[in-house]
Amino acid sequence: MIDEITLNDAVNIILDRILTPVLYMYEDEALEFICFADVNTPEEDFRDTEEALFLNLGIKAEIIDIRSFDESDRVEITNTAELLYSENDVVKLLFETAMTADKERMINFKRDTLKRRNETGTYYIN
């Protein structure tokens, strides 16, 4: 478990290095900071920030862009992970709404694909 002062310092390090409107933390077997980074953020920035967390605070953690998870996992993260930072409540609500809409689109796509197979005998569009 990480204390509140160290956690605040970690959040500041992450926000200084990675542009994100929201930041979640999930702690299970490993400590994960989950963000919604600018799509142009190089993977190297994530690894450098992880290294800075370890060197400055002794925190061994992984920083992950939420887009690397599938739609169901994204919704699960927004529902169960600890929200550490949000630009404001409107941004948080818009973000969570978008994650839910992505999951609904995935469910509809799967339903339509199964319906097409049942009607035509193939998953593919004829």
C-alpha cells in the first residue's frame, strides 16, 4: 500500500510528463497507473515516467494507456479503479460516457455479426 503523500507525488510526476485528462490507479499484484494519454505520446515517455517514479519515490509501477485494454475492461477500470486525477467533473463524466458507449458499440457489433451468421450462414458480408 502506498501512503497519501507518496501517491500525490507520484501523480504530480505522471502529470508533469504525460498529458492526460484522467488518471486511475489499480492495485492488485502490481501497481498500475492508467491514463488516457495523447495518442502521440511515445511509449518511451511511459517507460521514462515509470523509471522516474522508481528513482524518485521507490515506486515500481506500470503506466498504461486505457486504450490498450478492450472495451469491457475499460468500463471495468472506470468503475473499479481509484480515480486519482480528473481535470474536472465534466471531463470525468464525458470520459466515462465515452467508455460506456464504446462497450455498447462492441456489444452491438457482436450481436449483428451473430445475427448475420444465423441469417446467411456466414459471418462475412455477402
